[in-house]
Amino acid sequence: MNERRRETRTYLIGYALALALTLAAFAVVKWPLAAAGTTFGIILGLALVQAIVQFRCFLHISLAKSSRDDLLLVLFASLIVTLMVSGTLVIMFNLRDRMM
């Protein structure tokens, strides 16, 4: 029973953190208090924290020895997604510069 309570508590904490981070991102966009570049940096930081919360609270991936293989798989998938997104951004910015 104690394991079930701990798991439920982890899910509730993760839900609360994910909701708070999502609302913070919406608030930063809705009420901009900084320049566009700073706002973009804040959004990226919130997204990174959101990903960490998702990995830890919902996927139960930690730095323990038992879940090291899962962590490596997630890091590899993150690397592939980062390469795809950054390549897409390079292409889109290049096209934007050519259109201007």
C-alpha cells in the first residue's frame, strides 16, 4: 500500500508541476514583460523543466543504476529530436532570409 501511495503522490506532484509550468509559459506569452528574445529563452527554459518533470514523475526515469538503460534511450531520442528540430529551424530561417 505504501508503494501505491508514493506513486500516486508522484503523479499528483507531477501533474501540479506540469500544470504550473504550462500556465507560466502561457502567462509569459500573454503578458510579455521582456523582449522577444528573452521571452523565447524563458519559454525554452520552461520547456526544459517541463521535460524533466515529465521524465521523472510520469516516465519514472531517474539517475539510478537500474534505469540507466531507459535514461540512455531517452537521451538518444532527445538527441534525434533536437537534431531534427534544429535542422528544420536552420532551413526555415534560411528561407525567411531569402524571402526578405
